[in-house]
Amino acid sequence: MPIVGRLGLLLGVMALGSVQPSVVRADTIDGQWCSKDGRSFSIDGPKFVTPGEKRLDGDYDRHGFAYTVPAGGAGAGTRVDMDLIDDYTLNVRTTDGAVKIWQRCRRLSS
């Protein structure tokens, strides 16, 4: 095979190898998150304030968070996993398989 043909083949294989499905990650999951029904929670590193305003620590990484609903809360004992989809969207999953979309809360201008 001539050198030009080999080079073209090599470049084609390299191009195909670089095309991979990927998840777009936002900068960080930290912040205030709101649901369509008016509830909210906040994440600040491992510190978490539930929609019921209970403070607890959870399993934190820059693009995800997990915690167990504390006693007295709706669904007590249920594990909740969160994955940041983009700067403004969060998937919230419970152990029963339910997935809810939360949005980053918008700041009210004064």
C-alpha cells in the first residue's frame, strides 16, 4: 500500500477512535436546586440541606451527590442519587427507580 494510502487509513482510524459518546458535565453540582412544585435543596460539598430543611452530610463528588433520606422525612431510609446533566439540570433518582428533573434555582433580581 502506498504511503499516502497508509496515512489516509491511519488518519481515518484515529478520527473514528476519537468519536465517542460522552456525557456533558457542568462545572459543579454545588448550589441551590428547585423542583417544578416549588421545593428546593442545596448542596455545598458534602453538606446538604434537604427539601424538608434537614441538614446532613452526603456522598459528594463534583458532578454527583448521594444521601439517604433521614428519619422523619418522606421516604425515610431511601437512597437518593443525583447526577449533574448540565449547568442547569440535575437528575434525581431514588432506589425505586423514579427519576425527577430538578433545575438550578434562578436568582431573583432586585
